[in-house]
Amino acid sequence: METPLAVVETTPLIDHHCHGVLGGELDRRAFEARLTEASVAAPGTSLFDTAVGFAVRRWCAPVLDLPPHASPDAYLERRAELGADEVNRRLIGAAGVELFLVDAGLPGELVDPAAYGGRSLDVLRLERLAELLVGEGAAGFPDRVRAALGRSGAVAAKSIAAYRVGLDLDPARPSDGEVVRAASRWPASGSGRCADPVLSRFLVWEALERGLPVQFHVGYGDSDLDLHRADPALLTPLLRAVQPLGVPVLLLHNYPFHRTAGYLAQVFPHVYADLGLATHGVGDRAAAVLAEALELVPCGKFLYSSDGYALAELHHLGALLYRRALSDLLRGKLESGSLSGEDAVRITRMVSGGNARRAYRID
Amino acid sequence: METPLAVVETTPLIDHHCHGVLGGELDRRAFEARLTEASVAAPGTSLFDTAVGFAVRRWCAPVLDLPPHASPDAYLERRAELGADEVNRRLIGAAGVELFLVDAGLPGELVDPAAYGGRSLDVLRLERLAELLVGEGAAGFPDRVRAALGRSGAVAAKSIAAYRVGLDLDPARPSDGEVVRAASRWPASGSGRCADPVLSRFLVWEALERGLPVQFHVGYGDSDLDLHRADPALLTPLLRAVQPLGVPVLLLHNYPFHRTAGYLAQVFPHVYADLGLATHGVGDRAAAVLAEALELVPCGKFLYSSDGYALAELHHLGALLYRRALSDLLRGKLESGSLSGEDAVRITRMVSGGNARRAYRID
Amino acid sequence: METPLAVVETTPLIDHHCHGVLGGELDRRAFEARLTEASVAAPGTSLFDTAVGFAVRRWCAPVLDLPPHASPDAYLERRAELGADEVNRRLIGAAGVELFLVDAGLPGELVDPAAYGGRSLDVLRLERLAELLVGEGAAGFPDRVRAALGRSGAVAAKSIAAYRVGLDLDPARPSDGEVVRAASRWPASGSGRCADPVLSRFLVWEALERGLPVQFHVGYGDSDLDLHRADPALLTPLLRAVQPLGVPVLLLHNYPFHRTAGYLAQVFPHVYADLGLATHGVGDRAAAVLAEALELVPCGKFLYSSDGYALAELHHLGALLYRRALSDLLRGKLESGSLSGEDAVRITRMVSGGNARRAYRID
């Protein structure tokens, strides 16, 4: 097993999309429920027997003073012994992340990862915003959304249209009249969720109009999602329509459509891509998947994110596996002579944080 | 070339989806017609010049006492000399399969592979059942299907909805009235084939209701299929609807959607995946494809199948290439330190037969 | 870094799909605009920081007497110093291509690559033909198309239906009445572009009826394209319908659907596939992508193309990266023992030019 290249190892990361971590104790069932995108294991199986589960035992166990490959029970016992706070501190502290962009709109009593190292900026979850604002009545809904976006202080907005209505969005910007009608229909549906394509489009257009980069959940996630409706190619008409605004659109995760996302990030100057969730999700296959993801995307358009949520293990593994994958990739190119050492350093700086800094106008 | 890991080499396989083998002689044209999913080669080309064709010459030739890479004609000459019975005995005997789950609903004078080693259990082909029962009249069709399923003795059912109507099935369970109407329309269509989405859904629901695991053909197959309609993501609404039944749904083959199948097998506790047909279909690329297939799927949800049909070479190569692929994969993980030896043994046992035993409640 | 296998290095290529090269000077912006499928880089980024950009610096710089990895500016300075004509002569001369099939229907003052080495044959761009002929009136349009196809002298026709209407074409051959009606609607749309599915189908059917092989753009391209509508699986009904004509249909590029294209080229005897644009587009990942592309396709059905356009670098890199990829692939198979040396030679000859010669009835 090789050590990552020094430049990769020492360059701090910007994690441009993640969530908070849990501060309390977790039993095995609760831990497994947060480890993958499954909420429950099949009878007779364990979600520790997944790529990410093996990675936790291999890489996180030593951070908790256990030998690599400690058993799940030993790992959870030691985790409880140290307490969540110390575990979070160790795992996030060792991740080498200088800045977290945090979508805090997920359920649970979550602690900002920056509480354990680095700093953080807010990402505004658009559907959550709409759900908070719709209750005050449909008539003023568009203006209330605009006002909230204007004063949000967030560095970016996040759309989960992929989960709610799919990515095959009509590219046209909806009129306020259409938005009000959609908002009026909402309570009638009986669900508290923002799941109307008119509203999804409205939220994205309004955020971009205000200069807020928009992150889209793309590709795999939990079982609420229909994967074929989360193909980033479906976004193409909308990407084309918002291109004149010149505001970044960031395609998150993308697996198994990461090659398609790379294509979009190549041909549209305002489109960026990452591997997000898939970085830790595929465990020791991260290098193979990253190599595919980077086939078409310009190096100036690829970002790092962990999509870490609830378990600090995910923030830790995201950073660790990303660095190892990037290092493997660059080392292969250096060894075959297809890249110069100088370019390897430059690429590392871009995809570790430079691109995020440029896309989000940070600093 | 390395020998597979001992545990992989010696653990017997359960082939959870295959068909029978031909007992008679095959000339070159007839052999090539069964070697891949093509029924005929382009003029001036040979279907031996495919990944599976090269694998037959490399791996099956020595089983018939020929040197590796024997020419197609030499191979077929020796095959004829030994006779199909001896060839089947040798190839299936050397596959190391303890149990075959056999879908015997395909055309041809086929011999159960267990005639040459191991034992077998029946898989009931749902569309074939419907085709046999519809002739007795539409009125009693739903009850006749239920009765037949109840007394079938099969260990699983198999749906080829992907071939007939595509996998974008309405998740709702159809009423008997709808089924009777669909069955009445059938003869009018002039075709003997069950190709109505109402019937496809009905058959799947009824099998699962009776506790019969349902295998779905997913992904590539012969030229009868529209590949984009065989994407397992299209099944998501139905998978969600049948989840409360708690009965396994097994996604077969899946190539080139094997990563999507892995996602479904992760997030739905009742969903399982394999590589089936693709294992021998991609020849010496089996390790690369298997590595992709296993990125997301929990180790407790992946199974082995050969989809061997007509040629015992396919049953043999399925097992041989699966073992070599699994061994390559595990050896890589052991060498890089990402997996412990104990886990490698445990994973081997799960994906060789343990998962099939659990999913089908065998023994 | 290993030298390619001698047989791969020395076998001349047939580049069965490319375009002309520019004869004039190019500043950095103009060069970058032609290097990838992007027309412009994002602010603060360079399209040289892409797989193909790194490959230009690695492989083309030495052809212009520069060290590998020369900077973009040094490269373009040297390019200007030598002059486009000398650059084209060197890059195309060193590509080792004996025959170019040239689609000359793209905009720009383009020089036939055969002006710099090898010879060329014409590929007729179907939509361009329709655009030239529709102005003379809708009534006689079908007959004028047929006459033009009959006297074209082209070795093949090319369809960009993927760009204009998507590949989910109705398989039915349109009647002349339908075609005339579609042609009549055309000027009313105000666009000069042929973008009507009836016309796309008509053009393909007419070309194939006259024995002209039809090349389809498939998969990725520039931002005009909706990638999910360029999935070759969508062509399946049309492929099935034209199969009785027995005339080759050639799926170009195919990335990221190259496995799907391989499936189609396996099951339909008249279907062929290549990697085209992706060969240079993915740079040093060409070997990995080629390995995927060849998983299912019979060796007698895979062709080489560069899709080189405007920059002779692309014709050069296409050939160079294809040869290196093929060599890596074959060397891996030879070393693992999965292929004989004799077969490696035979495969090289097929996929370098033999298959193109057969499919297009050249010589």
C-alpha cells in the first residue's frame, strides 16, 4: 500500500457539500442505518459488509486506536467508549478539511462539522425553504422566496429536484402566476413536501438570478429516488437555459452517471461536477470511479465533496479516499509519463480547493 | 497467470439461474448461434472472435484434452469426437457447482445440467405459465395462475417482462377484472406470446404473494430486447410497492446497468443482484465488470449465476470466470490491505452460495 | 512506458470517420475552442487542462520538436512558427493512416487530411444534403434526395439525427407523402436546419436502400446535444427494421454508451461500433474505455475512427492513442494467457482496417 503523493496529502480540502454530524451515541442498528443509503439491512445480512463498511473498519478503526479491520462490534464498542464528541473530533480533525459547505436542512440533531476543525459556510436547501414559506399563503409565496434568498447569507443553494420531481425539468422560467397556482395546489396534496416541478424550477431560477450557485443532487441516493430520473443528461435543457446567467451549477455525486456529468461539465462553462457520496460509498473503488469521472471534465471544473451526514466516519473517509484516489490516479499518470510533475501539483490544487474557491467566490 | 485463492477455488457454487444443455451434436454454425446473444454472425466474421469465444478456446479446450487456444474447428471436431454427453459431463463436472436453479422454460431438447453433476431445483418461467394457461379461457385465468403457482414446487419464478413489455411497469397490483380483460385481448393480438404489462405485473405480484422469489431478466440479452427498456431503475416503483411482502426480487445479468442494480440491491432489503450472462459474456473482463457490480451492493446481496443455456461451455465458463474474477478482486483487496483475510473467506462463502441459500430458503 | 506491440505499431489504420483540418493560424482561444467539445472555457480555467489537452502536450509537442509537456503557450508559439501546413504534414504524416473516410459537411475552410498523407473517400452528410435540396421545393424533395444519393460517389452516409431529433426514431419507412409534408413544414420553422424526425428516417432509409452504409453520431458531442437522446439503445427498433437490407449501420463514438453499442454490434449482424471522438477525448484513459467497448462486440465489428476535426492534433492523437490502447489491451491478454499471439495479430488487422474494408466494400 503506497502513501499518497505529498502534495495530495498536504493540500487542505474544501468539502463543498456535506451535512452535520450526530453528537449522541449510536447502537449498531442506528449506526448501520446511517452508513449507506439503505435504511435497514436485509435479514441475515449486515450493512458493514459493504465497500464503505470495510473502509470504516480499515481506516477509521486506527483513528480510534483499534487495529485495522476491527470487527463492527469492537468498533462500535470503542466508539461508545470514546464518546461521539471525541470520535467526531478525531475523525474530522484528521480529515484535513479547511472549509465545509454545509447543507443543514436535513433532519436530526446535527452538529456543524466545523465544530471539530476547519470553518464552514451555509448551503441553503431550496425545497426546505419553500416548505417553510408556503404555510404563510400562496399569494405572496414568490416574493417571500425572493426575499429569503436575498437575505440568506448562504454561499450556495441546493436542489433535490432529483428526489422530488426528477431532473427532466422544463427549462422555462415559470411566471409568478404559475408559481402561485402551484403553491396553492400544494396543501391540497396533503403532503408537507415540496414536490412540484414548477416550484423546483422557480427555486433554481431565483437562486441563480441572485448569483447563488446551485448544487443539484444527481445520481444515486436513498430508496426515495428513481435513479433513471436522476440522470444529469435530463437537466440539459435547463442548463442551456440558465447558461446566460453565468452562475455555477454544481452536479453532486452523479454515480453511476459520473461520465455524463463530466461531459456536461466540459461543454457548459457554468457546470461543475464532483463524486460526492460515491467517494466513500464505493470504498476502495474510489480511484477507479474517480478515473472515470475525470475522463471528460476539465480539471478546472471538478470539486471535492464528502456528502458526509450524521457519521463523522463519512466526512473522514470522503477526504481520505478522495486523496488516495487522486494520488493513485496522478501517480499512474506520472509513472506512464502522461503528465508532468508540475501539472500534477497544479491539478491537485485545483481539485482540492481552488475550483471551489473560484466557483463560490470564496475569500 | 495466478491460480485463484484456495477458498474461492474450493467453495462449491450455487448457480441460481441457468438453463439446460443440448445433448446432440452441433456443427459450427449451430454452435456459434448459441455462443453469444447473436443468432448469426455478420458475413465474413465469426462469433468465436468474441470475448466468450476466446474464453472457450482458452479454458474449455484443455478440458477436452486440446491445447489452450485451439482453433474453433479443432475444438468442434474434438467436441464431436467426444460426443455431447461426455463433453457436458466434463465441462459441468469441472465447474464445481453443487446446485443449479434451472429455468426449463426455453425451447430446445434440453438436459438438466444436474444430470452431469450437482443437483437442481426448478425455476418457473412466468410468461410460459401464462401462455400455457390462457388457452383455457380468460374468465378463469387468474385463478388458474394462482393454482398453478401454488402447486408448482418451484423454488423461484422468473419474469421476462424486460423482453416483452419493458421494466417500466405500473407498480399497482392489477385486479382480477383487469387481468381477465387483458387475457381476453390476448388471442386477438394473433401472437402466442404473453406481452401485456397488466399480465406481467399480475404474474409477479401473484408469485411474490405466494412467497416465491422472483427473478427478473435485466439488461442485455438477444436482439428481441430494447436495452433502454431493460434498465433496472425502471423497476423502482414496483420494487417499492412489493417491499412489504418481504420476498426476494433478484435482478439477473444487469449489464451494462450492473451499477444501477447494485444501488437497488443496497437500498431495498428485498432486492438481490448478480452478473449472470455477463460473467461469461465478457470473458477475461469478468473481473473488471464484477468490481463495478460490487461497488454498492452489500456482500450479503450478491449471487452467482451462469445463465448457461444449450452449451455446457457456458455453465463451465460462468463458474470458472466468476471464480477467477472474485479471486482477482479479493487478492487485490488483500494486497492493498483494504480487506482482512477472514473477511475474504466470509465474502467468498456469501457470494458463492450462502446468499442464494438464504434468499431461496434452501436446505 | 512501453512501446506498442510491433504489429499494432506497423499496421496502417483506416480512419473511417473524420473531418478536414484547418490550414490557417490559430490563437490560443481559437485552438482551445476546437480542442474539446466545449466552445469556450469557464473563466479562470483552460481547456488545455483536460485529458486531450494533456495528451497534446505529451504526444504532439515532440512531433513539433518540443519536449513532452511543453506549456500550452510554448506549444502554440511553435505551432505558429512552423505554420499550419507543416504542422498538419507532421502530425497527420506520423499518424500512420492509409485511408480517411471524410465527412466534409462541417463548417470552416477545411483541408482534406489526405492532403498530408494517405488517401481519402467521401462520407455524405445526410442532413446537409437535405438542407441543400429542400430550397428547391417540397414537392420534388424525395426524388431529388434519391437522385443525389444515387450519384453521390460517397462510400457512406452520415446521420446526425442524435443532434437534431434524438435517436428514438420511429422505425417505419416514411411515405413520400409524409416526407413532402415534412419538407413543406420546414421553411415555416424559420430554421435552416434539418430537424424533423420524418426527414431523419427518410434519409437513413434511402441511403441504406441504395446500399450506402450509414454512420450515426451516437453518444457525446457538443452542447447542442441532449445526451440521453443519443443513447444507441433508442435506435433498436430502427436497427431491427433495416436489418433485412443487409447494409452496415455504424455507431460512432458511443461514449458513455459504448457498452450498449457493443451489445448492438453483437446481436445485429449489420451493426458496427467504434470509439471515435472518445479515443482522443479521454486521453490516457483510452485503453480503459476501449477495454469496456470491446467487452461484447465481436472483433469483426469494431472499427477505428478519430473524428478528427479542424486540428490535425486530433487525427494524430486518435491514431496514437488507439494504437497504444489496443496494444495495452492485447499485451494484457497475452501476458495473462487469455489470447494467443496469432489471435492478437489477427485482431489487430481486423480492428485497424480489415473490418472497415469489409463494411464499406473498399478495394
